[in-house]
Amino acid sequence: MSIRALVVDDEPLGRRAIRRFLGKHVGVDVIGECGDGESAVRAIRERKPDLVFLDVQMPEMDGFQVLSEVGASEMPVTIFVTAHDRYALRAFDANAIDYVLKPIGKERFERALTRAKHELPGSSTATRCTG
């Protein structure tokens, strides 16, 4: 099963780091990158990724506003990525699979990706609730 991933971060270095980590995984395809919330909403609706790495703080529309705009029931499996730990509770309340702090370490990234893989439809261990 190939995982279609979308990377959303207003910082090019943040997007590059996530792409680099994902590039080491066979079966994970980065189908796009977005540098702002509005383009993220469009990409999620049009490209239908399986997994989104979503920055919390972005200008004009933050990660939580992206989630709200797309709708929780239509949102793919989501890993929030941010430099701020103060949004963690809110992220999990929004059904995020994981919350990774920048700068992202390899081991922490791997744990988050493993957790996300287990939640994707078709996984033999999927437990994600919808609705």
C-alpha cells in the first residue's frame, strides 16, 4: 500500500526536513507541499492525501483553521508539526495522530510515522474513529 503524503509548513526548511525523512521510506509518496493554509485546504480537497504533516503556526490561516475548513470527517490522518509545545492538547483534541516538535529528530519522526501508518485505512491495526 502506497501512502500519499502532503507536507504543509510555511517554512521551506521545515518542508525540506519532512521530505528528507519521508524520502527514506519506500511506499510513502509526497504528493505535494504547501506553504500556507489556503493552499493546504485546496490540496487536501483536490488531491485527497492519506497523511498530512501540518504546521500549527502559519500566516493568515493556521493548522487548526485548515482542519476546521476541511472538516474533521474529511481530514486525512494528521501529524501536527510545530516549534511550540503549547498547542499539543488542542492538537489531540482535534484528533491528531501525533504532535512533533521542531527541530524534528529522526527517532521522533519515525515513531510518528509508524503511529500514522497504523491508523491509515487498510492497516491491520487501524483503530481511528470517524464521526
